[in-house]
Amino acid sequence: MNYVSLLLLGTAITSAYAKNGVSPAELAEIKAAFQTSELVPDVLPNFCPTALAGITFTYANGSSNTAIRPTFTLRGVDKKGTYIGVIVDPDAPSRRTPNFRNIRHLLAPNLHIKHGHTLVNTTSAASEYRQPSPPAGSGPHRYTFLVYQQPKGFEIVDGVGGLNLSDIRAWNLTRWTEAAGLGQPIAGTWFESEVSAA
């Protein structure tokens, strides 16, 4: 059975909002959560968000349906900006033995904010969304969603920074973002998915 825990960090904070609807307390909370969960350093060498990302899956029959691409949101940014969304699983085949870190589950350039805070593709994704499929009994996997500011004229080029569009395994996200000139992610969140042993 596939269990999904969605971490909707920062949504319950009631402190005063800063410019663009994101408070310093919310940003500090998600930064601390990335460190506590060890996504820093497992996925990123450091993480200093300036905006808040969210993931919403379709919910039916008492559980979240991760087979269908979720809705992504972004708060605290220029609504006219262009963004890149990435989902990776750093725990492949398991957190104890991450021999294939990172499995790429999404690489989507040309995201724009529509309908409030929803991120929408204006082109096809370079790597379309792949639903979580952790091996049975491998423990929880941390599916990490990161958002980067997309520079003008940016293109995803196969081979740059070790990117292999035909192989989603063992993707060095840090190497790729450095080679592509993206800098640090501006926002991120994650959810956990686990398939229990039979």
C-alpha cells in the first residue's frame, strides 16, 4: 500500500505577512525543516528560500492520488516571472543506501503563475512528472520539489552539467544547476511516500 505524507509547511503560521504575502517566520520554518529532514545536505548544500512552494495532489477515496501530476503553487514572487520546477527523490533505492541519488521525477521549465499562485507550464516539461514508486519495504522516500528563477533565454540542453534526459537516475542536481547558471532555489517543499513490505 502506498502511503503519502504531504508536508504543507508554513500554512498554519498566523504571524504578520511581509511583502508579497510571505512572512520571515514562514521562510525560517521551511529552511529549518529542510535541515531537520536532512534534505540539506542530501539534496542541496544549503537552502535559503525567499518564497514558498506548495504541492497539492488529487484526494479521493481516503487517500492522495500521486499517479496524477499534482498542482504546484508559489507565493512571494513576481507573478510575471518565469520559473523552473524540479522534483527529485534522493532516497533511491532507499535512504540508507542512496546509490541512485537523485531520481528525477520532474524537470519543467517555463512555469508561470496563473490563477492566484498556481504554477502552469507554457511548454512541455523536459522530464514529465513521474509518480512516486519507491521499492516495497525501502522506507519513506522524500520527494523534493524545488523552484528556481528561470533566466531570460534559458534552455535545457541534454549533456550540460551531466544532464541525461534519457536517464532519470543518479542526477547531480547541484552540478546541473551550477552548469546551467541557475543559482540557488528560491522555494521548495517535499512529501514522503512509502510502500510497505508485503
